[in-house]
Amino acid sequence: MAEKRRAGVAMSDAASGSCERDGAFVCEAGASALLRVALLKLLESRPEDPVGFLAEHFAHAHLSAEADDGGAEPQAVSRALWNLSLAHHSQRSAFNNNIRVAYDLLTECGRRQRGTGGVRGRLYTEMLRCLCSEGGLSGSTAAPLLRRIQCRDYESAPFELFRQGVLTCAVFADYIRTSQCLYAAVASAPDRPAERALCRAVLATLRDALETADGADVARYLEASAKISPVKVAQAMAEAHPGKQPDGLTMDAQEFEDAAAALFIARVRMVT
């Protein structure tokens, strides 16, 4: 029995020594911190495909390492956009954390290039443009918004400006999708433009909703527009021409989208 106990102790010590060596190897290789960050991101995002999420995470981590070696700005922007995609803006805590990560990535890239702090205006504007594109916005729809919130190439964007710009683009993309749903509710058929009088009535309802939004947070505009119920849309349509025949004038989906976008953009403060 004593010999068995001694053998068991020896095996336990050997296993313990092996674990310590393995742990030391993982730490020396820098993998420990990388794995910890990956797992924290996984728990924060809780994606439907955890394995795919981790694979993409490590792929972007590799791009980040290459950016450290070569300093390619497109890689920094790609990495920042990926971090911003991990949480919807309605998940405010996680989204703000991801904004900070994206800001730090782009700040570090700008520091290596120019030796200054903050996100360079060129990187900031490019990231916002890509964020709008990934949100499904066309270039023509996003352009008026970007003109209000972009920086000049030689300027630096502080964190609060960066955060507001990112949040504005994210909310604007959702807002445009809401306006597209409103147009679909007005149009009598998917392949035919809607009546102009009905579109104007619904746009007026949308404008009233935006005007009643409380606070300066752009997310309030999305909340207000999303609260337009089918009953309100039907009431606006009925009031547009009660008992009258349609006048034949129409408004296509792009014109309606542009008009809805203008209502939102008019409430976004210009960056000076």
C-alpha cells in the first residue's frame, strides 16, 4: 500500500510539473492573454456560431499583428469595423466597449503614422463610410450624413466625437430600414411606386415623431420612428385624400428614402 501511495504521489507530481510547464509555455508564447480576450468577447457577444466567431476573431487578431509589423491603415479600419459589428447599438454597454476598442486601434495606427494622439480625420471618415456601407446604406443616402459628421484629413477625432459619429451611423442605418418598411406599407404593390399624397402624409407622420423625440441622443430618433404604428400610418393615408380619387402622382422608393433621410440628418449636429 505504501508503495502504491508513493507511486501515486510521484505520478501526481509529474502531472503537476507537466501542467506548470504547459502553463509557462502558453504564457511565454503570449497565447494566454489572446485566449482570455477571445473568450471574453465570445461571452459578451454570445453569437449563434461560437466556433466561427472565434475563427474570425483570431483571423482579425492576425491582421492586427500584421498591422503592427507593416502598418497598413486598411487593416486597422477592417479590425475596428469587425469589433463594432460584435454588438448592436441597442446593447449599449457592449457597444460602447467595442467603440473604445475600435478607437484605440485607430488611434494607435495614427500614432505610428503621424506621431500624434486621437484618430486621424482620414481614418475616422473612412471608417464611418465603411460602417454606413456595411449597414446597407447606399452611397447617395449616406453622403449627406457623412458631410455633417466627418473630419478633415489633417484633424484628429477625440473619443466622444468618435463615439457619437459611430452611434449616429449605426442608428441611421436602422432608421433607413424603418423608413423602407413604411414605404412598403404605403405602396399598393412591390413593383409599382406609391401615391405621392400618401407618401407625403406618412413622411409628415415620421417628421412629427422625430420632433417629439426627447434628448439629444440620436437613438431617440430611432425609437420615435419605430413607434409609428400601422394604425397611425392608416390614419395618415386616410387623411391624405378622404373619399377622393388618386391624382395619379407617385413617389418612388428612392425619393421617399431620401426625404426620410433628410428628416433625420437635419437633426444631426454639424461637426465644426
